[in-house]
Amino acid sequence: MNLLYKKLIPDMYANSIYDIDFEKLKERGITSLIFDIDNTLVPQKVLNPDRKVISLFKFLKSKGFKVCLISNNTTKRVNNFTKGTGVKGISWAIKPRKSAFYKALEMLDSTPDETAVVGDQIFTDILGGHRVGLFTILVRPLSNEEFGWTKIMRKLEKKVLKKV
């Protein structure tokens, strides 16, 4: 299997962020979590974190996880979520570029081997996470409403994931 293709394959799949076995992650030595926002935490058109997301983040923090948000979206969008959840975030990440992931590791005071990234896209979240050595978790997108570019990438994703 070619190296690029391997970097597109997530280490774990989950239907949603609420189906992730966080205890299993703890057992693997994962202490820090990086979450994508759009279509991972909430559908793209939802402007703020809902109660369920806020509760999940409180739960994760109570279990000792450090949490950070990373998004290719705007600073305003990310700030709505950092204020609502009480976690740090990075906007304009330009995933899958490495720099935002390294910045998140620094913010979390974490190393790649103790950090997981959770997202809904293999060409941004999964590829970006693998490029810096993170454990990667792919969740199903929460909505079909997406930017034009993302719709194109979804077609490619389906082809890649069919091979798995």
C-alpha cells in the first residue's frame, strides 16, 4: 500500500463524537484531543456549540483530557466555539498542513503519541493528523450541506474508503 494512501486511512472510525470509546483512548496513552468543528461537532450551519457538545467537553476535561479545536474556518467561527466550550482553538488552519497541528500540540502541551485528532474528512483531518504522527479518528459528517470544494473532496473520499 502506498505511503500517501496509508496516511488517508484513519486509525479508528466512529459514527459520531459521542460513539468514541474515550476509555480505550486513555488505555492507548491518549491524553489530548483535537477536534474539527464543521460537520464533526455540529453541522456546518450551526453557529455555536450545543449543550451536548458542551457537556461532552466538560466530561472529557473531568476525565483528564486536554481538548483543543482546529478548523479551516474563520476566527469568528472558531471563537464562537472556544467561548462556548471553554477550550482553546485554532482558525484558518489550512489543514492538512502541519503547522496548525503543531500549534495545537504546543497549546495542549502534548506530544503526537499522546494526542488524537477527531474529524469528518480524510483529506484534511486524517491526512493532517497522520502527517504529524497523531492517532486519527474519522466520524461521519453530520450534514450534507457543505462548501463546494468539500463536496468534490467527498467524492474522492468515497473512492479511497471503498478500498479499505
